[in-house]
Amino acid sequence: MRTVDLITKKRDGGELTETEINSLIRGYTEGTIPDYQMSAMAMAIFFRGMTPTERANLTMAMVHSGETIDLSAISGIKVDKHSTGGVGDTTTLVLAPLVASIGVPVAKMSGRGLGHTGGTIDKLESVPGFHVEMDNETFIELVNRNGLAVIGQSDNLTPADKKLYGLRDVTGTVNSIPLIASSIMSKKIASGADAIVLDVKTGDGAFMKEMSEAEELAACMVDIGNRVGRRTVAVLSDMSQPLGNAIGNALEVKEAIDTLKGVGPEDLTDLCLTLGSHMAVLAGVAADKVAARKLLEEAISTGQALEKFKIFLIAQGGDPSVVDAPERLPTAKYRFEVPAKEAGFVATIAAENMGLAAMLLGAGRATKDSTIDLAVGIFLHKKIGDPVQVGESLVTIHANRESIEEVLIRIYESIQISGQRVTPPPLLVGEIK
């Protein structure tokens, strides 16, 4: 079949068959279909969309474009969690040991992040000695022994998605729901998950800023997962302000430890308990969300979850003493307070701009070759709706340089104070099964 005929078919609103999609993805992965033709196809999909069947077939074609991870040697139902990203999104650091402590096996493949802060692996590497380099046999053995392990993503996982994503980034086709959904779900399925819990963000600091778009993406991913035999649930959560209080790698590790101790931020704790409850139900550890949440709350209150975190760190070479002595984590040379210039109530905290302020300090990567400073970041003392007095600290900046003027400007731009009481936005805004 000619690629141009497939492009024309999709351009005119036709539905591609499974065979046609497989041929397209195989040819592009192998290099027999050039970038200019795949660019045309991506644009046709951008404008014409895809049917639910097409989306599922595209996802599985990308899954089979490279290696897949076989986790069948791990006992139990493996439930993966994916977040569409945000600012201060520390959930994996809390969720993984939390759900593992009640019997949900967590075999997590994670990456290094571009953007405001590092990815899960960067954050975990704030712990002295921690590493993710291991072979698959060791990875599976650790999950069977401890219920939890984290490994770096394989370079040969969904190579078709890597090529297509790079192409979409330079052809104006990133914001296509079918292409976003199949990209995310192909990686989760190729990673060996039996079931998937999705945390789909909406608001200023999210990829999908509009609620309607977030709902559409969540529904699309849930449909793909269920169609290809992976039970999938999506939770929609607010990212109009940063999640928790910490933005920065070592700062987020400390916040995760506090949350596992039961003294973390209310919003981060609530989101982790909600996502963890879904994971526990999908894994068959609890009959329903109410029972699951009770198990998770008990794991925190008894110290069981924190102990699992220590075991996890030790197994991967990390220093467990950081749990009780967080000063052992990387610490910035300077701390600067950002005082309120007026009294009132915090009305908005522009999450994306706060994330960019943290990146300016060195907490994140502007390019894949950027070096991350694990110690730096921002700690929020106020959230939307909180009262504030003149001179009271809104934020503490953790920096390794004295010149922070650009960071200060962004922070002041991001936080708006009102003379009227402000109702905080709800954290959990929807659920799709």
C-alpha cells in the first residue's frame, strides 16, 4: 500500500485499518517512510482525529515497534501510575512506597525530566548513593522481594513514539488528543503494566490547561487502555497552583518523606491517597476505594509506608538516614525570603510561572543536556485562599547564587493577593473509568 494513499484517506476523513496503521508505523520506524510523509499524516490526524479503534491500533503498533517489558515473573497485578505533569508533582515518590507497603507490587520505569524540575529519577538521585542502573533480572527480583523498584526507561521502548514525538514537536501537531493519548499509553503498556491509573492535570501549570481538553484526553486514554486489555482509571486533578509546597528535587524528596510521615501538605496527601486507592482496587488488594484508603492511611500512621521507603532506598544503594536527617540531602548555599508587599488573601499562584522560576535557579532542564542542581528550588509558605500580612514570607528561595532578581520578578508576578476572601480551587475535579 502506498503511504500517500493512507495520507489522502485520513485527510478526507476515512478510517485507517489495523493493517494500514501497522504498515505506517513499521515503515516510519524502519526509515522507509520519510519524515515529510509522516508529517503530513500527523497533520491529517490533527485535523481529522481518529476513531477509538484507530487510537487503540496506533497505540499497539507503537508498543510493538520496539522491545516490551515482561513482568509476568512478578507476583500480583502490576499497576502503573502516570501523571501528565505539573509543578511540584511529587506523587510518585510518595505513592510507590505507600501502595507497596499494603501489597501492591510497583515495578516502575521512570525517566529524567525536561522542564521545571527533574523527573522521578533525578529527584531520587538527590539521595546519596541511590541508583537505577540494574538489569531486568535484578529489577524483577527486587520487586518480588521488597514490593518496589525503580529503573530507568529502556532506550528501545516504543521507538516509533520517540520518532513521532520529535516530529510532532517541530510540525505544530503536539496538541492532538489521539497522538498524545497513544504516545502516553504505548509507553505504559510496553512497560508491562497490567492496569494503569492516570493523573490527568488541568489548569495553568498543566499541559492541558482547559478542563474540557483534560477530560477528552483522560477519556481517550481510559478507552485505549480498556480496549487493549489493561484496566485503566483516570483522576482529573487541579494544577492551577503548584501541588504541595516544594518545587525542586531535594526539596520534593523531603516533602515526600514528610508526607509518608503523615505531616506533608494536605493537597499532596489527598491526591496520593486518592490515586493509591485506585491502584489498590485495581491490584485486588482492596474491595473498594473506601477500604483501600483506610489501608493506606493506616500504613502512614503506623510507619509502615515510611519503612518501605527506607527498604527501597537501601535496595538501590541509597542512604536511608536521609529519612530521619533530611539535612543529608543536597542543600543550597543561600536562602532568600520573599515578603508580601500587601495584606490580604492569596488569590492566584501561577503554577507554570513558578515552575519556570525554579528552572531559572537550575532545578530543571531547558534541554536534555542541561545539568540539574538538585539542591535548589522554591518552597511555598502560602497557597490560594491563605491570609497574608505585609512582610510575611510568601516563598523561600533555595539558591546556589546570590543573584536572583529574575527569579524574584517571576515569583511576584505569579502570586496575586486580594483584599477579599478567596475560596481555594478543588484539588480533585473528576474521575473517568
